[in-house]
Amino acid sequence: MIYLDNAASTWPKPPGVSDAVKKAIDEFGANPGRGGHQLAVKAAQTIEETREKLARLFGVRDPNHLLFCQNTTHALNMAIKGILKPGDHVIITAWEHNAVARPVYWLEKEAKVEVTVVDGKDERADWTSLLEEQIRKKTRMLITIHGSNVTGEVLPIAELGEMAKKHGILYLVDAAQTAGLLSFHLDEMPIDLLAFPGHKSLFGPQGTGGLYVKPDVPLQPLLQGGTGNRSEEVEQPLERPYGYESGTPNTPGIAGLGAGIDFIMKTGLREIYRHEQELTRQLWEGLQAIEGVTVLTSAAPALPIVSFTMENADGIEVATILDQHYQIAVRAGFHCAALKHRSLKTEHGAVRVSPGYFNTKEQITAVIDAVREIAAAFKYE
């Protein structure tokens, strides 16, 4: 099987990730922070070591402002619902994943939060001006994806953050497609909150992710419950990170995430990005040359994501043929990004091919050849 669905979850994982998960289960499978015995202490140490690795990778001086979550969706819900209140106004883009769009629209319906959606079409738009024009007195937060999970295009988050800072509004970034691939120095960037997954470019297991929160950002916990500290009190503690990580954490997953970060630090962000960009350009150029195929970006995207549609063929059918006849795994449909597909006018969705670090040039050639054969077959239907 040629796996090209890395935008959903990277696979295979680097050497050491599954070993770290197994070690956590086999050697110290206790509840971290819920006891003083050796196994509970070792589990807690493993979680804090991963938190410190994330802090070094993301340029965060105090690791306590990195909160572990189940995934990016959990992190985004914590950020959105932990800040926005009735009467607030929030601005989002038409690029957003449903992990942003759905909680925001839920707040619009249930909590009378006003929502503005801005569509700049592509990354060449003047996003700063387009978003700034929508700021009102009640605007509390700007939310943008960093990189589109449909087209691989990126937004200028540093510029957008400076604009938000100038107007005194909070800026939340969805880094689902960029954390672990592009470089961050979060303490130095004008970003108030940043949500990230562990299972994509950080090479960790599924069920891991997190939220970075600047020290001065007032955030209410999404969940209330056991935190392993202040257990004698019925009020939820607000100390970071523990007051925001209620319940038993995914210690094996976080241990595996730590091993994934080790791989990134050893290999180097630049080398990982260079290889993935090389594959992306090869893929984009190859698909562009196929008659009957329309690639959704006019230039090779900044992220390793290339989506396309095919004349006379439904994307789901194309993906099924690639899977069943060519043993190639891609993703078709709307990619949990309804707003982006409405903007692109892809009424039936698209086929997304997303290379990863462990893919090869030969595999990309195989994908291009397969798509060419499928397009030729559908040409005469």
C-alpha cells in the first residue's frame, strides 16, 4: 500500500514511537499525578518530558503554557468556548476546518456570539486588509487556520497577529497542518493561542494534541474534574497546565509523541520540509499535465497537500479505484472543510493527495501514472 493521506494522520511513524507507547503501557502504566508511588511518578515525568520537548520545538520558555488535549479539535473547542461570551464578535476565514466552523456556529446559535466569515479566495489575497475591515467594537477574537487542509496554501499568521494585536483582539491559530513542519517561536510571535495535533507532522500517535496559551490570556477550562492537585477543593483550579487537563491523560500516547518530537529534532525541520516539498512539487507538476484533471492550486502549494477534481468522475469513485485497484491510499470528499469547498465551488468535493516524509519519488510517480490511467478511462464515459 502506498499511503498518501498524511494530512489526516502521518503514517508510518518514525522508529521509536510505537516502542515508547509500549514501554509506557508495560513499564509504568499507572495514573500520573494521582499518586506518590514510583510508577505514578515515572508516568508524570514522561508527560512533563514531552511537554518540555514541545516547548523547545515551538520556542516556548515556560512549558506550563502548553496544554495537552485529545487532538486539535479538542484544543480549538477549549480555546473558542473558554474565551467567547454572549455578545462577543468573532472573525474567521472561509478556509476553516469544521473544528473551528462548527463550535463557532454553535456559539452563534446558542450563546448569541456574532460570526463573520471572510473569504480571500487564495493565499495571494490581502488577508490582513480583508480581515481588518471586519473588526468591530465587540470583536473579541480572530481565528484563522495556518495552512489549508484542502489546498496546502498558507496564511500570513505573523502579519495577521500583528494586526489583531494592534486592535486589542485575541488571535487563535489552527496549526493542524503546520505544527512540526514549519518553524514556530511562539513566545516571540503575535499569537495568543495555537492549537496543534500530535498525530500529524509531530509524528505522534492519534489521540494526542495540545493548545498553546500565552501567559496573559484569560482562558476558562473546557472540562472540570480531577487534576491531581488541590483535590480537597471542589472549585476547578486554574493553574496551568493541570487545571486544563482534567481526567486521566493519554500517557502512552504522549510518550509516543515525545518520541516523534525526538525524531524531528534529530532529522531537522528543514530536512523534513525540503523532502516533502520536493515530493509535492513533483506531484503537482505531474497532475497538472494530465488531461481531464484540475488541480485546485495554480502553483505548487507551500504544504504537502495537492487536491484535484476529474472530469466525468466523482472524487469518491476515483479514490476508491486508487485504493482497490492500485493500492494507493488518498482521501476524497469535503475533508471536514465545508467552508473551503464552498469557496472553491467543488460541489462534489475533491481528491486530496498528501505526501509525508517517508514517501518516495517512485511512489509519487506511481500515483501520477495511476491518475493518468483513471482520467483516460473516464474521458470516454
